[in-house]
Amino acid sequence: AQCRHSGGGRVAQGHLRQPKLILTHSSLISAGEGGPQTGTMTECFDCDNCKESLYGRKYIQMDNGPYCIPCYDAHFANTCDECKELIGHDCRELYYEDRHYHEHCFRCFRCDRSLADEPFTCQGKELLCNDCYCSEFSSKCIACEKTVMPGSRKLEYNGQTWHEHCFICSSCQQPIGSRSFIPDKKDYYCVPCYESKFAPRCTRCKKTLTKGGVTYRDEPWHKECFVCTGCKTPLAGQQFTSQDDNPYCIKCFGNLYAKKCSACTKPITGFGGGKYVSFEDRHWHHNCFNCARCSTSLVGKGFIPDNDQILCRDCSSDL
């Protein structure tokens, strides 16, 4: 794509006002399409301005009448925006946005290159060729250090610019294009390469973790892979414990490994703030450690064992 700016473009060729002398005794007029007409006249024919005879002279025919060359230049010629001199009838005139130029004056403000048949840009009142505009006002690719031409496909990130084909994955060296990427210091990776190179892998399935997951014993797990060793129920967000480094839900751990309460026979897991009492080879939940007769709590009190039962001192004295 050519470097262009709003207001820039290829200049129109303009009118070529260059009357042609006709050597004839008849009333002939040489007419160019879209421009003033020129010719010679052998009959009585005067300039519409100075009234001098146009017999045998070049003249230019305007809508309101013929003009000799000096009168035409004085009254109808435009002033060159660059050199401020009149653009005569025999000069090639170029124009842009109501500004008129001699052909040799229509040049790049910086490098002086002719813009007559070149793409150009207008910055303020300055005319710039494509190369000068891009060199001064366009960004440069951070990878190849060449100009990123306006209108070309590019990628911008963190204040830097790349040609689309220069923004490549630091691992596979393929253009990232419009795909997602992950920055790592001064390198950029496509998602598959980043996951393969840096993303943690699940302890159970060994596949990469792209989002979420849980950590157990400083190791990463997919949520769906972190399950009870016994019943395979997912443990993410649930209470669990471990035995021999294996995770268990509360139910499985209680059934497999926990002590059983001598009163209610349910597992004593210690979860939920639960405490228990042990005596010899027997264990009780705190709320189950009661006198077998009066049901008084014996936690923190003296008690008397009576075969498989435990009694408070008052009840044991009645025996």
C-alpha cells in the first residue's frame, strides 16, 4: 500500500494552456477539449481587453471573447503557490485543493522530488512525497526496523508496532496474526507453544493447565482430576483429608481410617471442630462421652469404667 494521508493523493494533471498558431488566412480556431481555444485570424478581429488587432497573432478564445496572449496572462493566469509568479498560458499548470503550481514548482518540501506524477501527502501547507512522509510520520516495525506503511496490516501492543508478518512466536517462529498470544518478558508466544513450554502440568493426567485448577502438596491439578482416592468424588471446594499422601473425602476417610466412637459407632474425623476422648483402646466423640445411666457429660470429669460402659461417680456409687 502506498503511504497516503487524509488530504493526499495523486495530483490532477491540470490544464495545459498552450495556444497553437494557425498559419492560414481563414477564420480558424484551434480548440483543445476542456481548455481555452487558440488560433489565428486574418479578418478584422480585436482583443476583447486591449482592443488591439489579433490579425496574424496568437490569441486565446474565452467565453466572453478573444484575448491576446499578454492580456490573457494578466487577467486569467493563476499565481503559483510556491514561487508566487504567474503561471503563463504556455506553462503546464498543476493544482491541488485550490492551490496552483508550475509543474517545476510542484515538488516535495523535504527532498525536492517532483510530485507531478507521484503519490504525495499534504502536511499543513507542505507537500511531501511518499517516502518522506513515511520516514517522518509513520511508525517503524520493532522487529525489522522498517517503516510500517499506512494502510498495511500491522499489530500494535504495549506501545510498539510490528508488520503482521514480523510478529512471530518466539518458539515456533510462525506469524501469530490475529490469534491470541502470551507475552513473556521480551518474547511473545502463541498459546499452544506457551502451554507446551511454560504452563504447569496436572499431577494426575500430565496435561497442561490453561486456567483454574487446584494445588495440593505444592502440585497442580485440574479440578476434575483432583478426586477422592476412594469414591472418585471431585474434592475441589470440598473438605478433604489425606492418608499416605492420597486425598480422601471425609466419608471415605472415616470409613477407611478414622477411629470409631464407642458410643455411636460413627467415625471420629475431627472435622467441624469435633474433639474426642480416648481411654485405653476406646474412643468417644465429646458429645458422646456421657454416663451410661444418667447421661451426664463426663468430659473433663472423673468417671468409672464398668465393663463396656462408663459411669459418673454418683451412678457408680449406687452399684
